[in-house]
Amino acid sequence: MDYYKIGQQIRKIRKAHGLSQEELAEMVNISTTHMSHIETGNTKLSLPVFVDIAAALEVRADDLLDTPATAATTSTSLDEIAAVLERCNAQQAKVIADVVKATKLSMDKHF
């Protein structure tokens, strides 16, 4: 398990939520120093703290593990999107495509 990568993912998500290390540490009942060590990979992360951090950041545990999406997950997501688009007229589909493109650009910029 790569604790540095997990810590960096926690940091990225924490910052995206506009939280300081101190605020997140307080939410999960650990010291700010411990949170800093977690984010830098200088300490092993216990399972209870890991779960508390995921809950505080309102993300799934696998989001913190920074694991790439599997082909099956990507395929399922694409199937869901296709099902929505099938129920749209051409104009609605164009708006959805524009929203998806804008969202992706924003995510690339901020994450």
C-alpha cells in the first residue's frame, strides 16, 4: 500500500472541499500533526482513521486509494450516460454534451 499516494489523494480532496489540515483533523478527532504525517506518507494510516477521513470528506474509500477506474466501472458509467441520452431529443443531447465538456474542463483545472 502506497501511503504517500493515499496521503496526496487525501490532500487533494481536502483542498477541493476548502478545508485546512486543522479542520479535517478536528473532524476526524486526530491532531493536525498526525494529519500532516498522513498527507505526506510519513505514517501508516489506521483503518478507523482512514474510514473517518473518507466520511468527513464525503467520498468513498476507493476515492482515497487513488485507484484508476477499471474497465468495468468505465463501461457501466458509459452505459448509464447512453441510457440518459437515448431519452433525449437532439437539442437536449447537445446541452448535455456541452455540460459534460465544461465539467471535464473544470475538473482538469481544479484536480
